Amino acid sequence: MLKKIINIYILICLSLIFLIFSSCGTHSNDWQQININLNDNFHDIAQVNKDILVAYSYGTGKIIKSEDQGMTWRIVHKTDSIYYEQIQFTTESTGYICGNTNQILKTEDGGSNWTAITIDAISDSAPIYGMKFTNNQTGYLSVLQRTSTGFESIIYKTSDSGLNWNQINSIPEMILNLELVNNEVWASGNNVVLRNINSNSWETVYKDTMKEVGQIRDFVVHEDNIVMASFNGYIINKRKKSIEKRQITTNRIRSIVSIGERKIIAAGDNNNEKGNLFKSLDGGKTWHLIEKDFSDIHRLKVKNELLWGIGKNDELIKMEL
């Protein structure tokens, strides 16, 4: 009888140990590394559905598509020397890419064919950095312009799926990224994060007046916790009126995603020091290096229980959640 009780106790202990290690986050061997095999560097990716992925290159104007969960790819569109910046699909058929000066690209067949929409109101010398559609009809663009005192971002809106655009705002900040947070359009840029940028009552969520963090290219929001990632390797946490910033790497951090309530993954370049993938299990308070030898990762995306990362040297990484 005593032996049976001891065996049961051991089994319970082993089960608890397994559960603890299972909840400790992302292990390096969970990642699947896939070679895109197109001899290029890639910048962003969108999962259209379970099988179809669309991505684009960094500075060479290629749009590529996979129909087998990223195992094989083909070039579907090519424009020389274009630094595309953001991609979004509003349905499985309709998608958009921005980054050119006065044009966006639109697909209506799941990413196989792309058509340029020229926006006459936008100067052909002002790049479109940010884009976010809130539904299939309504979308927003941020266009970066130089001024005598620095930069300003002009905000444009469409209500007809990208065919026509009207200026709705002008914000005296460098905006580089648009996101949708609780039905509000938020923006991040050089040392700054803003909210409600599609409204005249837009407000500053965070601004580094010391100008240490640099470009904030991505952020996640969960209730009253905002976690931001910057090009100078900083993670910035804002909880109500409390702000904490700390440099976790000398590499650029380009992308950050939230997985559940507490787990956050961040990724970026792998040039100044070894290691460019990080995890937090406490909502962004503490960070740990995921020891994996990846090329620069430019974007992370989460959809349908999959986490994707894409970057330089044909790098594509995947993890099942």
C-alpha cells in the first residue's frame, strides 16, 4: 500500500514538473525554420487562410505567395526598388500593401494579382509608411512629410475600399506604423506612440523626450498595459501613469506580438550582438533571450494559432501555438 502511495506521489510530481516546463514559454526547438529560396530579404507577411501566405521583399519590390503553408513560394508581382511597409488582408480575397510614395497596391483574388491605386492628393515624394483598414470599406494611411522644423504625418481616410482618399488630419510627429486597438487607430513612430490618430482629439500615449528609444516600430496593448519595442533595443512598459524603459539588446527590435494574456514575443535584427528573439512571460516586465540562430527578423504575425516571422536571407520561421 505504501509503495502504491509513493508511486502515485511520484506520478503527481512528474506531472506538475511537466506542466511547469510546458508553461515556461517558447522553447527554441518549437520553431520551424523554412527557407523561402528566392535569394532575397523579406520584410512582412500576411496569413490569408490556413494554407495561403503573402509576403514582400525589403527594397526590391517583390510580392510573393505560398499556397502550402510557406513550404514553396512564387513571385506574383514585381516593381523595382520599392520599400513596401505594411500589408493587410481584410478578407481572404481582398488585401492591401503600402510603402510607395503616392500609390497603394490592392488584390481581390487572395494575393495572386495586384493593382496599383494612385492617390492624386499625395505627393510623389512623400512615402506612405502606415496603413490600417478597420473593415473592408474603411482604411487609413499615414504619409510622412518633411517640414522646416522636422517631420509631420498626414492622415488620409478611404470609405470605398481604397479607391478614393481624403486628408483628415495632420500630426507633427514621424509616424511609421498604424495598428487597430479596441476600435481605435493607434500609431507609433520616432520616440512616440499616439492614439485616435483618425480624430482631431488624438492624444499622445507615450513620448520619450530624452530621445533614447528611437523609432518605435511596434507595440501591443492589453487592458491598461502598453508594451512598446524600439530600434534602439528598448522595451517600454506603460501601466496607467507608470512608465519603465530598459534596453534589452543593442540590436534593433522591429516587431512584437502578444500571445495570450502574459506571453509576449519580440524580434529584430541580429547584427550588433548574437540573439534577436526574446520572450516575456509576465506581460513585458522581464525578458529572456530565445537562443536560436536566426537572420534578422523584420516582422512577427499571429493568426489561426500560428506565429510567423520573416526577415533577411530568405528567413521564414513558424511556431504552432
